[in-house]
Amino acid sequence: MTKQKHHPAADDPVLIAASEAIGNMIALLTEAQNYLRHGERLCVIGTMIMFEDHAEDVRAAVRMIRMQRRQS
């Protein structure tokens, strides 16, 4: 029987949200890059607008992590 490693973010909703926000940004950047390669400029613009929204989520996650660190 193998012992599973416990990921520290697994129990922390702030770290889970931060990880999710980062993953969303990576996916959007990859999508925008693919659109650029295919010359789909309007799709790039739409994807980058969504990227800006997700950047707000990352900034919020950073603020929450900082607040946690101050409280600990």
C-alpha cells in the first residue's frame, strides 16, 4: 500500500482559489497564442479581455494570501 502525499493547498480554500485562477490564466494565454498563430485577431482580443478579468481574480488571491500571512 502506497502512502499518498498530502498537498498543502488541498485544505486551504485561498490557495485552491489562487491555483484555479492561475490555471485559468494559463489556459487563456495558450488559447490566445493559438488564435494568434491562426491569424484570428478578433478571437485574440476577446480572449485577452477575459484574461484581464482573470487577472483580477489573481490579484484578489494575492490579497487574501497576504491577509492570511499577517494573521498567522
